[in-house]
Amino acid sequence: MTIWFAEVWRAWRASLRKPGFLLLATAVLALGVGASTTVLTLIDRVLLEPLPYPQASRLVQLGMEKFGVAYWVSPQEYQHAQHLQGVQSMGMVARFPASLNIAGDGEPELVPALYADRGLLPTLGIPLSLGRNFTAQEDQPHGPKAVILGHGFWMRRYGGDPGAVGRTMSIEGVPYAIVGVLPQHAGLSQGDLLLPVALPAGSTDDGSNYRAIGRLAPGVPAAAVGAELQVRMHAMLADSGALSGPDGAYWSRQQFRADALDTALQVRMRPVLTMFLASALLVLLLAMVNLANLMLLRMLARSHDAAVRDALGASWQRRAMPIAAEGLLVGVCGSLLGALLAMAALIAWRGLIPPDWLDGRPLPIDASIVLTALGLGLAGTVLAVALGLWRGLARTVSMEELREGGRSGMAQRGGLLGRVLVTAQVAIAACLLCAAGLFLHALYDAAHAPLGFRSQGVLTFDLAPVQANYPDAASVRDLDRRLLERFRAQPGVEQAAVGTGLPVGDYAQNFYLGNIRAPGGEPLADSPQFRGVGPEYFATFGIAVREGRGFLATDDKGSERVAVINQVLAERMYGGHALGKSIEFSSPAPGDGGHPFVARIVGVIGTISPFGPLGGKDGILYVPFSQVPDGLLDVYRSGNPLRFALRVEGNPEDYRKTLVAAVAQVAPNQPIAHVLTMQRIVRDTTGDTRMNLLLVGIFAALALVLAAVGMYAVVAVSVANREREFGVRLALGASPSRLAYIVLRGGLLQIAVGLAAGFALALLLSGMLGAVLMQIQRNVFDVPVLLAVCMVLAAAGLLACLLPALRAAHVPPMRALRGE
């Protein structure tokens, strides 16, 4: 045993004495392990880690299909889905939080609140930290008012005081009893408050603004529940006359289903994470091939030592010990360094990860990262060492090897295998660079695409008029008018506007109407967005009106109903010729009596994506804020704040105090929230795009570095082993440029073969990325990307081969002939 330890120590000491190989191999392994460990950890936390609920595998989401999963449900559909066979319990929760005004135990605030029925918490299995769930009476219209506090809100507003349960707080001017506090990681991170939805019996509300969650009985498949839900929902639609009405074609093609809750929650993030995983695995594979090549070259460099040991009768284990010990050192060092890189990357990316990916759960940095890195690194090192040993120990030791003292040059078989590995590296790098190039091209275009409006110089804020103080649409419009007059009177304010949504922002501020149509026509399959905006809205945001005009102050409630639509809606409904045409919709609010709202289109604006450059292009219908039907405005403001915007001179941040003071003068004790510049909102909206751009760029850079390192290592070792050959050539009259050409030609030939193989591999894998490529509106035959990949890899390969080529051209002939 002592002999084996001595062999290991001797190999390690030799590596540490000349650490060039150790540093290079460790860095190569650490890059691959760090990238793959980072992505695997993120996928484990986001996709694979069970939801924080007991027996989460039995939880399903039920509702109408969108994005290939059960996505949403209306109160009417939810009530008809009760008592499905195989469903033990069911709960409903709003898809987006409502903005509500609160008062009591502190300054008035505008906070996000989620509406849910009393079945949600028992279905999810969430135990309250304090207090109790809603009672049946509290979850009925006109029942006792009760609220459950989110844990973060409880800590911030009440300092974690258990005595908060039992107190009263004012919500929209109405007293609510605090009956409970949610646990810290309840998975309901969007809301500070949880309120009972209080559905009336036999609700006719068909607004798809909720999620229905069910807990299956043991052994019941989700598909069976989904099939029964489909039958029951279409029977409900038939009984209500929806299938035979003007929207019958739309409702008849709708599918209802049940899907695992984790699958439904992850539907928007899964394609992006799959792309990251594929990129990370390609980087890891590239690092492993690179490491295998380095180990092979290291074994060939030790060929003389192995030949001497073999001639002296050493066993194959003794001959393998030096390279195995060196590989173990590389594996441990590279894995640990890769784990550190992964931890650093996860810490740095915490602020970039979208909040809904983790749903309020933390992103722990723990020992599992080190274990993952060690597993990946040591497994890859074992394979690399095995390849080197297979090549080195399989050779027949010749007298020539012993006589030349290791200067006989790289054997043909060893050189061929090294070149094959280099070609494989170039192919993998080309494939990854092609994919990365497609995304980078799309993301770069998106980052530099015109937004369709001017975000500079605009300050925005949210205001939800307290319902007790402003109970109807008329009082809300009067408040908005007085606020805008006060804002316009402030020095430095150029324009001021109110609207139900900003040009871009979060998903919660996008309000869809499913029955917008041309008079006598059918509604669009993709529901357009609806927005009520003030007369200065387009001017405030610098939105150009392509055809016709915007809204005027005279477009009030008593004048002709008018509308402005965007170019997307104009193309879909009118073939691009919308000016002067009519558009109509039926208000879903019972207070509007079901009378259609018919308006004349007086203007068409350009395309603005409310979700950022890669977020899709929705059709949008704008109507004057003063002409929005009263019932529809009441429905909107029940859960959404109004958005105000001011275009100002100079820095918008300087107008914060002026804005707050103006609101306090017009409406004392009226909270406002999210006082943000429009530029900040644009940055937040495009945060996912920036994160994707950063990650894909990092993977592409790693692939390029690893490919260049692999090329340099093989060419450098090849030149070192052929030093005597080059010296002889120079002595016989060969020019230095000729020798440099020979080295460069061999390296660039491998690059050319690798590029061809890489493009073929990218074509084969394009099907796996089809959904993502469609999302970014790209295909694999992006000529600028292919040309860029060729140029980048050729340049990297040329630089990698250049130094060895110059070394070959300047070999001293006499030293090479003497065998020094």
C-alpha cells in the first residue's frame, strides 16, 4: 500500500512542480462543471423540486386549455365543476392580485391582494401560522368581512405580533376582521392579503380570471378527471346557449382539461430552462472531450516513462498509476472550483431570476451543489483518464521508443485520435454557437427594437380610488379629472394622462375582452386587449398615430363613441383598412344591461407589445376613458388600479414629491403605489430578455474558449513532438513560412470538418428547439448567424494554431538534429 501512496505522491509532486497542465486541465473541467451545475441546480429548484404542499403529486389544475395545459377558469365554470368524480376537494384563487387600499395600524397603503374561496387552503394543505381559515358564512356574498394576512405583510406591517389576529383593518373603507396569518413559504407570493371570493350561488360571471386547483383521490389519473370536465363544461355551454349564440364557433373549439399543478405552473418557464439545460450539457460535453484530449496528450507525453516501466516488468496498474493519480487531482480540483463557480453564478443571478419561477421559495446555496459538481467532474475525469489509459497501455513498446527517449514523435494512432477529438470539439462548439447565435440575434434585435413609444421623461404611478369614498364610475371620473388638472398646473409637467394600462408592464395590467368584433362578425380567436385612456395618453407616451387622430377632450360621455386600435388589430379585423369602420363589444358587466358598445374607429397606432419585445403582439382596442361603460369600469377597478403618467421636463425622479403632494391636496388619505419612471418599467419588463441574453452569451463564450483551448493543446503538443521533423526540414532547405503553413493547414482543416459536422448536428437538433425558435421568430438557417459562427470559430482556431505554427517555423535545426 505504501508503494501506491508513493506513486500517487510522486505524480502529484511532478504536477505541482510544473503546474501548466494541471492549471489548464482544472480550468477546462471547472468551466464545464460550473456551467452545468448552475443550470442543473436551477432546474432542480424550479422544475424538479416538489411544490411546498403535502402530497403535491395529487394536486391538479383544472380549466380551459391554453399553452397546452389547463390554464384558467371562470366563476361560472368553477361552480359547474364541483363534485367531479375522483376529486376530493377543490379550491379557486385569482390568477393575478387585486390592488386594494388598506388603512389601520399604520399609514394607508395600496397593496396586492388575492381572492380565493375557503376550499383553497385545505386543498393545497397549507396550515396557517396563526388563526383560522375562512368560514362558510365569510365566503358568501354579504357575509362577515374577513382577511388572512400574508407572512411578509404581517412581519412588515405588524412586526410579527401574534395579537394582530383578532384586530380590524380597513380595506377600501370597509372594516375586515383579521382571522389568520399564512406561513412563510405558502407559495402564494403575489399577495399581501388573502380575501374570500364570496361567489353568489349560480354565478354567471364568465371572466377567466381564476385558477381552479383540485386534490385527486389516490390512484385517480388527471386525464380521467379532465375528460369528465370537458363533457360537463360543454354541457353547461349548450344549456346556456353559448354554443348556439354569436360566439358559438369560439366556444365549441375550446378544450377543458386537468393537468398536474406543477406542470401547469411551469408551462411558461419550461422551454427557456430546457434551452439552458441543452446549452449547459453541450458545454459540459465540450469540456469532457477537451479533458479527454488533454489526458490523451498527457499519456503520449509520458510514453517513454511507460515504455521504461514496461521493459522493467512493471504491471499495467503501476504503469497506469501516474496518469490516474494526475487525473484524480485534476478531477477533485476542477470539481471543487466548478462548485465555487456555480455558487457564485447562482448568487449573482438571484436578482435576475423571475419571481414567479420560484413562487416565493428561496434559492438555497447548499452542499447539494458541491455533490453535483463532484459527481459530474469525477465521472468526466474517469472517462477521460480511461481513454488516455486505453490509448497508452494498448501500444506495443518498441526498442525505438526506448532508444529515442520519448523523442520519436506522436504515433500515427495517437495523432489521429487527437485530431478526431479536436474535430468533435469544433463540431460541438459549432452546434452550440449556432443555437446561441440564433438566440443572441433574436435577443439583440429585441433589445434594439423600437418600442413604439418614448419612455424617457415619464413618471408613472398606480392609484385605486378608495371604493367607500368613490363608490361609482362618475365619482371616479371626477377624481381623475381633478387630479389631471392639478398635475397639469404643476411647473415642468408637459402632459398628464390616465389609463387602465401602460404601454408595457406586468401581465396583471392587461385587460382582455373576448367578444370584440366588427358589427355582424364573429369575435377574434385571440382576445384583444381593452384599454380606456385619457385624451393626452398618446401624447404623454409619444405614441404616433399612423392614421386618423387620437382622442380629444371633446370625446366625452355624451359625444359620438370613438375608438383607436393598433396596427395588429387593424390587420386582423379589417385587412389594414380600419379607419372609419365600426367596432363593437358587449360589456361583461351586469350593470351595463348587455347592450353592445359600438364605436367608430378614428385612429390607428403602431404595434406596441405590452409584454416586451419578445412577448407577442396583441391586438389592442382603446376607447376614451370618459366613454368606458360604467359597469365595465366598475368591474375593472374592483381589482385593478388606474395608471397615471406625467411627461415632465428634466429628470422624472425630481417630481416625486410634487406628485405625492398634488394627490394629497386633491384626495387626502388616498394611497398611491409604484411611483416609477417609465424607463424603470421598461427595464423590469425586459428583465427576462436581458437574463436570457446574458446566459446564452456566457454559454457561447464558454464553448468558444473550450474549443480554442482544445485546438491549441493538440496543435502545440503535435508541434512539440514533431520538433525533430521540423528541424530536419529546415536543415534540408524548407522555409519557415512553409512549416508554419503546414501547421496552420492541418488545424484549419480540422476546423472545416468540425464546422460541417456541427452544422449538421444543429440541423438534427433544431426539432428539439422548435417551440423556442418559433417563439423568437427564427429558424436554424439564419445566414448571418451561420456566417458569424464560421468566422468566429475560424478566427479562434487560427489564433490557437498561430503560436504553435510560429514555434514550428523557428525550431533550431542543430538542436533538433542533436535530439536535445
